[in-house]
Amino acid sequence: MTTVGPGLSPSAHVDTFCRDHLPPVESWPEFLTELPGLRYPQRLNCGVELLDAVIAERGPDRRCLLTPDGRAWTYGDLRDQVDRTARVLTEQLGVVPGQRVLLRGPNTPALAACWLAVMKAGAVAVPTMPLLRSAELTTIAEISKVGLALCDARFAGELRAADLRGAPVVTYGSPAPDDLDARTRAVPAGFTAVDTAADDVALLAFTSGTTGRPKATMHFHRDILAIADTFSRHVLKPRADDLFTGTPPLAFTFGLGGLLVFPLRAGAATLLIEKASPDQLADAIETHGVTVCFTAPTAYRSMLRSGRGAALGRLRRAVSAGEHLPAATWRAVHDATGLALIDGIGSTEMLHIFVSAADDDIRPGATGRAVPGYRAAILDEHGEPLPPGTPGRLAVKGPTGCRYLADDRQAVYVQNGWNITGDTFVADSDGYFHYLARNDDMIVSAGYNIAGPEVEEALLAHDAVQECGVVGVPDTERGQIVKAFVVLQPDVAGDADLVAELQRFVKQRIAPYKYPRAIEFVDGLPRSATGKLQRFKLRQRAHTEAG
């Protein structure tokens, strides 16, 4: 076993790439472990804790993973598949502790089993979005130095076209004799999990950023459990009889936590959906009796507007993240269904949600307060705390935090022990945090600072608007002006009269200087693979049109 850096436990990793490429310890954020339940033992394997420990406590026959077509795996079924897969990884494919294994596929029980098998084998998972193309996969493989790729056979084309530096691709879900499924059927059951350190790297999660070279965030085995033992335990409060579902991919840390880690940690079940429109998500909720849902604000808004409020009303808990939840959306859902959406902000660097609120603690329009186990503050450009009511940079620290894989941008995200999220927030006197914009989404027009999402929220309250994106575009007189790209409701015609009506509407809801001086009606908005609005593409479009 090896150890690198002060305070780190002896590593179980034979392939020491991850330990060798951790950022210097002095550049890490401050980590907080005061909350009961966050002081984990030095030796810890999160795959064991999420599967074997649950079975030891609750038995193997509980339902665990479900699919829309009616298939169901118990916890015992999942452990059997995970252990057989771990055997194949280590005994046939040469995977050693610490080696990076790229995972590619939609949300299925097979992908979940592969992820857990990588954990139990002591390797490092590198999950990738199914929508990524060969060039993007090449970059990820180059940064993480993957040694093996496990891929849903239906999604192997782009992966085989990528340059994986010689790493073999093994598919699952096909009838081929060398397919992972055939291999696992041919090996004995049972596997002794690798005795990893709690601070061994378990996951390389790539940021879903909108520009620049992607960054790999490094998360330990203890981090995987910490997100369940903070946000999930203290805010979400799942029950063992809950059935989870949602739309974020497992390759997105929002989806990994909400659709795999949280339900398993609670002994609950999860319905894994490969891809779902809002209507299909509503169908799944009604058909299967889902009680906990994770998706983006856009999906909740769409389900409500398409008359699927009855499905939403069946939920016990609903989490909204990925982008800001407008107060108008929260109130519309609550008024129609009685459901109190749980808003939250998280990041790939922090692994999951760190500011949120639930139940009677919710204040519509506010993201929430620091999740138990975390601290949050609003800082100025010099790192000094700002008083309530003053916009500034959101900073957070807790049991998880940013460690970039060999990336100089560590010094940008971590400053004086704080994780600087890149968001502009304002805090009130009660400790609630209110989102204004991403730092690079602030619009400066004639000396006024205008938050694009605030204008979006005002526009969304108009019955004609289905969705919208607001950005600043260059203007010779004002420096920038506010421009809105608006998707209208079906059968609504966009014309000059509607432009003027929307402008008047915004002026009545927020300060008049914030109204969009330009409005363009569009058929759709650009979004990332995780569903985030890509405002930078709207800015590029506006600049191109301005010529």
C-alpha cells in the first residue's frame, strides 16, 4: 500500500495515478466533519456500504432496481451481478485497484451494477454522458488515462471511434460471446471487496461546463457516503419504502446521488429510466407509484403545463436542481398539487447539493440555507464576508470539496479554504441564500448590474412563455443591453405586439431598467447534456446576428 500527502491513509491502489495527481494538500479546501455520522473509519469501500451493509441490515429480498418495462432486481440480485462483474474485471480484464474504468450508457440496472463493481474492485469510475461524441470521449480518456471501458452495446459506436490510448472496450447488453453479460454468467458468485482507504479516489467526475477544457473532479469513497449523510439524510429524508426516479444521467453527479447513492443508502428502490420526456416521466410516476423524483425545473414546469399535475401530486418528495428554480414555478406546482419542491444548488466539484431547504423551511424564490454539514457565505472579490442583502460570490465548505485532477484551475475554485462556486448570490438576515446569476451571466447595462435569471423568471410568469434565456449583448450606448430568447407556448404567435406586451409585463414585475430591450422568438434553447441552459451559445448567437 502507498500513501501520498500528509493526513492521507495508506492507499489500497496498486495503480497510483490518482494519488499521484491529487492537487497539493495546501490547495485543498477546508473539510468539515463535525456533523454526527461524517467521521468515517480509515478503511472504507463505498460499494460495500451501499450494498452489502444494507443487505446485512435489511436482507437481500428487498426491491432495489426497477425498469419501466417491469423488470425488478432485488438487493440480492444486484449484489450477485455486482460481485460477478467485479470478478470479471479483476480476474479476466486485469483491472487493479486504482485503475480508471470508463463507463458509458443510459440509466439501467446494468450500468448501476458496473459502477458498484468498479467500487468493490477498488478501481476508479469515470462515468460519461451517453450523448458525448468521440472527440469529447477522447479528451476524457486522455485526461483520466483510462485502462478499460465498459459500454452499453447500443452506445459503443462513438466510443470505438474515440482514441482511448489502447484501452479495451467491453460491451454489455449484446449477445456476443465476449460481452460482459456472457462473462458474468460464466464466473462464480461472490467477491471480496478491496479494502480501500476512505480517502482513496473512487470517482473522477467531469464537469459539465459550457466552455473550455473539461476538468476532472476527484472524489473519495467517504465523499460518496457524505452526500447521502448530509443532504439526503437531513433534507430529503428518504424512507426505506420510497421509490425514486428522475431524469439526470448517472454520469451527472446530480443523478448519481439522487438515483443510486441516496436510495441505496436508505435501503429504498429506484426506477431507472433511460430517457424520458416530461410526459413520459409523469407516466412513470403514475404507473409505478414513484414517491421521490429528481429532475430540473423545466421538467416540473412542462409536466404542470401539459396537465400532468395529478402525477406530480402523487409524489412525497421532489427535488429540483441543475438550474435555478423560479419562485413562479415553485408556486405554480404547489398551488396545483400541494407538492413543495425542494430546491438545491450543488456542483460537480462538491459532488452534490450543499444549499437547500425542505418542508416548512422553504421560502419560495430562495435556494435555501446551508445543508447540515456545510457552511456557506457570500464573499467579495477579496474574500471578505459581505453583509446580508449585498450580492457577492457564493462560497461553501463541508465534508466534500474541490480536488481537480492535475489542473491549475484548482487555485480559482478553492480560495482561503472556501470552494468558490462561480455563482452570484445574496444572503438575507435569516441565512437564506438567493440566486442571482452565474458570475459570468451578470449583465452590466448603463452601470446597472442585472441578473439574467431574474429577468427569465419574470418572463416565465407570462402565460405565453414556455421557456426563455436572457443574456447581455453589446450595445454602443449602454455597454450591454438585456436580450431575451423566448420559446412560446404552442399556438401563440410571436409578433411586435407580443414583444411590447412582454416588455411591459416585465417592467411591472421587476425594476423597469431590467426589462429586455430586445426579444427574439425561437423554437428551442441550447442545453447541455445535463439539461443546463447554455447561455454562452445565446451570447454567441446574439453577437453573430449583431454582426
